[in-house]
Amino acid sequence: MKGIGLLNFAIQTARDAGSLLAERFGRALRITNKSELDLVTESDLASEKLIIDRIKTYHPRHAILAEESGASSPATLEAQSEWRWIIDPLDGTTNYAHGYPCFCVSIGLEHNGRMEVGVIYDPMRDELFTAERGEGASLNGRRLHVSAINNLGAALLCTGFPYDVRERSDFARHFANFIMNAQGVRRDGAAALDLAYVACGRFDGFWEEGLKPWDVAAGSLMVEEAGGRVSKYDGGPLSIYMPPILASNGLVHEQMMRVLSA
């Protein structure tokens, strides 16, 4: 497949960005607020610069969509390019800023509107999650598969709190309903890692609203390539540009949809 060299490029880039984050972790950081609850640190910006500079050097005709700088390619190139890199240079910024070691680098590659490559790297655990369309998903080179849990009552789920959670009345209802219907619900604060954990069977399902393309680009492909299912809350096809997202091992998907529609 034409993406094989691109996968290796994404792996090395994610590792280098992750090393940068790990080196700075726990130090005093300059932190600014994009909104009341949404932070950005100097490490976000340094990681993003590293990734974008690398892409521009080796793939100068590819478009880029990155969390902190948005669409960084000229509009004409954006329209012409078949390839688009979708980057979260530090997923879990609030965790990172507080010294909580749950964060990652997420790099996805889209070709003509379809995700083809996904890499999620957790530098604190040295866990590298990779996916390539049609080729499966892996963790540190070992093939991944979603869990075999088929009963929501035995499922461990994960979610995230949107930055505008105080304005989302549905979220509290969904959260309460899942607590009452699942074995457990976790909230780790890094959506890309949450999706990677669904792919490797640590979580059985994940739901969240208010996410951005860079939060889910790599992870959604990873879940699919590990044998799981991703969709909107109503089961319709997922667009990474149109949240919300429901991801699962596939076996509890319909049960989760029923809770979300209650």
C-alpha cells in the first residue's frame, strides 16, 4: 500500500514529538487559556512546530490540520492536495499542565477524505499505537483486537467532559445513565488514548460530544482496524468533522446507542 512509508514517517514523527513532551513534563510551564477550561502550554506549541516542520520538509505538498494552528497550508494547496495530516500535538493538555501523566501525541493521515494512517504515542508508557487501513492495528508491533465483552453490564466504558460541559444538559444525563448500566465508567482526559484503549480491549466502549477532528482522526481508524465500530450516537456513519462519536468493540454498540437515546 502507498501509505506504508507514510506510516513509518508518522511513527518516527510521533516518537520525536513525544520525547519532546516527556523531556518537559513536570517542569514549570507557560500556560495560556484558549477558553475558561481549555488550556495551551508551550509544550503543545513546541510539539506542533516539530511535527509541522517535519511534514513541510518531507511532504511539502500535503495539507495540514493541526489543533493550535488550524489549517496551516495555503487555501490553494488545501484544495489541491489529496493528503491531509490531522495533528494533535498534545492530547491531554490539562493533564499535562497538572503533572498527571496521561497524555499523548496523535497523528492521522487522510487521503481524499478517508483516514488511511493513524499513530498515537504515549511517551510516559512508551506505548505506540498504530493503524493502517486494511492492515489492522498494533501496539508496539503486537496486533490489536477489541474486547469480547458483549453485555453492557460487564463493560468498562470511558468518556470525556467537553470544554463546554456546563452548557450540555444531555451530557450529565448520558453520564448518569451509563454509570447505572455499565460495570464502570472512567474519564482520563485524553480522547485519542481513550480510543486507542478501546482498540486494544482495555475499554469496551467510549462516547463523547464536542470533540475536534484531531481528537478522533487516528483513534477512530484504530478502533475500526482492531475490529471495533465507530459511529454517531444514532449509529450513522461517523465524520471526524461532525461530533459526537460512539466507539466500541461492536458487541455493546447497540446497547450503548439505546442508553444514549434514552
